[in-house]
Amino acid sequence: MGENQNVKIVNLLAISTAKNTNQILSDLIKNSNDEISLKLHLGDSTSDFKASSLVRMNKKSGTLGHLFNEYKEHVGADHQLLASENFKKDLETLIDQLFRHSSAYRYKSHHLQNLQDYLDYYHILADAIAAKIISKQINHVLFFNIPHLAYDTIIYQIAKSLNIDVTIVTQSLFPNKFFSLRNIETYGEINSNKSLGNKKQLKIPELDLFYMKKIKQEKEKSGKINLKALVNLILFIFYKKPSLCVRPFHLLRILTGIHKVYNAFPKWRDPFASFFHVNELAYFRHLAEFEKATLNLDQKFVYFPLPMQPEMTTSAIGGKYRDQLLALEHLSEILPEDVKIFVKENPKQGSFARGPLFFHRLSRIKSVTFVPSFADTRELAKKSIFVATVTGTVGWESLCLGKSVLVFGNAWYKKFPGVSEFSKNISIQEIIANVPEKNQLSNTFDQLIKSSHDGVIDRAYNGLVKPFDSEENKIVTARIIKKLILGEIKTTFFNS
């Protein structure tokens, strides 16, 4: 701080749940010259409060105990959030994100059962968190990813309602690059004011989608029940249905159903490798019916692959189109009768947001054809008249193939040439005519990379940087984030 008494000290609330981001955060504070003071940290059990306990509704504490031990009575600190014009939208968003921890999708789930439960918990959570933020005089909040896990989202909502500054950093798909922003709604609004000078135009790299390595785009012999599936069935019985231990015939029917599901899908599609529930079984049995479909790629069609849910791509940056069927319904309304919509399920999707009514509602859209899991997504994109998505990576891949793209949400590439953003007034002719020109695509990519930052925030992406030096990465990213918080450099995305 030195002799300058006019410098405003940043009282920081940080949401950091991973070991590597905790190290970055620690280095950031240590080298901030007392300009940034970490007042509150939500993360793991070594942090002030354990973030996940707020959505799992358990008693696991951080170093300051549990948030609800301190705020056992109504304070009224959340009144500005509740008075916000975005309250209904914010409430719906949080309920959607909390639902991912409900009994149908987690062995150790929270205990919220109905709409009133979710409403009650939202008010309790908002009041307690807002009171803590106010008591600590927080004037800046740092997120190491776009808020999408309920506990981070409600902190974001409260910060916005209290006019508290926000810095969000989030990993890009490109090696050693991360993005930054202040508002979720500006994700994809590229900082186009940055001058490229005489810099040589960058070659657009092919994406290394390492998290999709085991996913194939071809027919393969069917799978079979494996040890992971049996372990998850046992966990389901232990946590959810212990009565099955004395109902052998019912258990046998479940095992028979699991066998039929594995037999219906190619062996790379492992339905119950990470979770089992009777709802999952029902979902996959229904999905298996589409595996027998035949495709005619010579007709006119739009390709719409469904993003995985629950995920950031839908629950945070998808906006109202986290309801993907709403996107499909709106898409069908602008298409002529002779154009089909080929819909492909995400190969990692489970039963979340895929109940019987989902498929019934989908069947009501006459132009929709649901394609099998082994259909080649690249071939579907190439043969389509254009590709439509909420925010999926398929949109970027399609642009690189020279294909026009329609997006419904806040995709990071939404301002690239060749991308049309959905509106009720858009026409199919406009979308098709908006073809990405290679040089324009490269120029915009240059702008994006120039506006992004060096470093790895998400440790899952360490492997894209070779060699990767964790110590150097910590120092570099901490320095950049400090400058972002202090307003010394501009964010990647913002409303110009």
C-alpha cells in the first residue's frame, strides 16, 4: 500500500475448491502488497467454510465451522436479492442446480423433496450468506469457474444484488489459456478493442477433447455388465432401496433390465459406470429404442446434439435454454416442413432432465428425429444445412468445418463469423447465408487469444501443456488474477 492512502483495499471472498486454485489464491494474496485481503474462503475442509456442505446439506465444516451454526435466526440480509427484478429467474436457476444433488442423482443426497422445500432452503441460504458477506465487508468476489454449482451461484446472485465487484476466471479449451469476465451474461462478448499489431495470424488449433477419448462414432459390439455397474447397484441398494435385499425376484428383474441395456448399446457406452438408480435404468431402456434407428443423411436436416446436463454449458451459460426442449421447439418453429432436426443424445448423459415427459414432449416436435449413439457427429455436422446448439463445443468444431451455426445460449464463440444468435425473428435463410469465412474466423480467433490469459486454472487441463510446470503456472496465473481484481487489465469478455 505504501504512502497512498486513497488506494481501496479489496476485501475478497474467494470460491476455490481445488488444491491448485488454493495455491494460486495463496500466492495472489501473498504478493498483493496488502491491496487484497482474503476475508472469506469457501472451498474444502481447510477453508473457512466447506462449500459442498451447503448443497449436500451435511454438517461438514471448515475452519470457521458451519455457516448455519453462526446464522441460526433470520437476519433479513437478503432483501436486496429478493427485491431484484431477476429474482424469479435466479430462483429457478438455483433450484435447477440444487436438484443435481437430489436423491435420484446422488447416493448421498440432500433432503429437499418438493418446491416448497427448495423455496425455503433458497431463502435460508441467501439470508445466511448475505449476512456473512455484509459482516465481512466483502467488496469483491473471485470465482475460479463460471458459477454453476448452486453454492457459487447464490453467492454470485447476492454479489450482483449488492453491487459487489466480481471476477470470474474459467479455463478455455485451448492449451495454457483461460478466459475472464465480470458478468455471466457477457460470456462470449469478445474484447475486440485489442490491437493485434503486426502479429502473425495464429493458426486455429484442433481441439484435444481428452475428456471424450473413450467415445466412439461408429457401431461396435454390445457391452456387458461389469464390476462398476454391480458396485453401483449395491450402493443404490444400500443407500436407496435396502428392501431389495429381501425381494430377490424384484432384484432379478433389475439385473435383467441392466443386462438388456448393456446389450443394446456399444461397449464404449457404459450406462452405469458412475451411478445407478431405477430412474437411470428407465432412461437407458427408453434410449435403447433409438439405437435401432436408420439414418438418411441425404435429406435436409439441422443437426442438434444435446449438451450434457447438469453442466455449466446449460445450467449457467444456457440461460432459459438450459431447457433444451425449449430450444428445439423454437428451432422447429422457424424451419420449413421439409427440414428435419436430427437430435443426438450426449454420450455421457444420464437420466438428469430426461424423464418420461422429456421424451413425450420431444415426440410432439414433428420435425425431430432422434439418432442412435453411434451416429458420427462430424458426418452429421458436415451433411446438415447448419448446426444448432445451446452452447456446445460442437458449434466451434462446426465453424472450423466451414458450417453455419445457430446458438441459443452464451457460447464463448457466439460472436464469431458464421454464428447466428437465436431470436424469434431470425430466418433459416439468414442462418444458412452466414457462412464462416476462413480468414475472418482466424482474425476473430486472434482477437480471442489476444484477450485471453496465459495459464491453467482447471487442473484437468494440465496435460495440454507440455512440459507443465505447476510452480510457474501458479505464479503466472496469480499475477494475472491479481491484476484483473485490481482492474489493471481488461477481462476477456465484456460489454463494450
